[in-house]
Amino acid sequence: MAKFLLLALLLSQCNGANQHHQNKQEPMENQEQAKDAQGQQAPIQQGISGQVLWVSGNQMPSPDAPPSKGRGVERTLYIYELTNASQANTTEGVFHTNIQTNLVTQVVTDANGNFAVSLKPGRYSLFSKEEKGLFASIYDGEMNINPVEVQQGQVTQVEFLINYQASY
């Protein structure tokens, strides 16, 4: 009887070790799958990369509550040839329609607002798709709408703030 109990104990230990070993293998397989997925999304070598952030509410400086950086949001970004304010209809100063320059491409951000898009060297205007039109709130000194420049062999980093519901 003692031999039977000892054998049962040994078998249960071996079985437990097997289950433990299997549990270790599963995350390894998931890690390999994640690496494969990352490999399919190779980083860009030239273009624009960054994050789209939603900012709303009171952003006035206060000792009690610092202004928020915003939270990443999923949006469609439209990338046009460099667009001057005279080449679009603008309402409320930030919503644009009837853009007269060529649409180069569009990209959908991930759930955290991250995006990357390959582009040729040049100057572009970035807009996000919103209910009231294409949003962009930044102009340069020549009234170009949200200009971004891509240089040969470089990735331009941008932080695109969607802040039409924020108070400053």
C-alpha cells in the first residue's frame, strides 16, 4: 500500500510538472506571435509618426489641477499637399471643407492615437476627420494649415491635438 501511495505521489508530481511546463510554453508562443506581428509592421524609414490626442474642458493653469496632456484617440488623419487657408473653406476657425489641394493619403490611428505613415519628402497639411469637417487648428506665418515637413530619410514626429472642446 505504501508503494502504491508513493507511486501515486510521484505520478501526481510529474503531472503537475507537465502542467507547469505547458503553462510556461503558452506565453512563449504568444510572445513569438507578438514578435511576428511586429515584424509585419516594420517601422517607417521616412514620413510622419506621432500621436493624436483629445483635449477638452478647462485647460487654464491652476495650482489645484495642472492642464491635462490629453488622451490618445482613434481617428482618421487626412494628409494633403501643403494647404493654405485660401485653398479651403473654414468654419469656426478650425473646421475645413472643400480643400483644393490633393489628398496624398489617409491613415487611421490605433486606439491610443498612435500612427505612422510613409511619405515622400515635401510639405504636407494634416487634418483629423470630425463631425463638423476636417479639423486643424494650427497655422504657420504664411497661413498654411497645420504644416508638416518630411525630409529625405527622416521621420517627422508630431503631436496632433484635437482641442476644439477645450478652454484655454
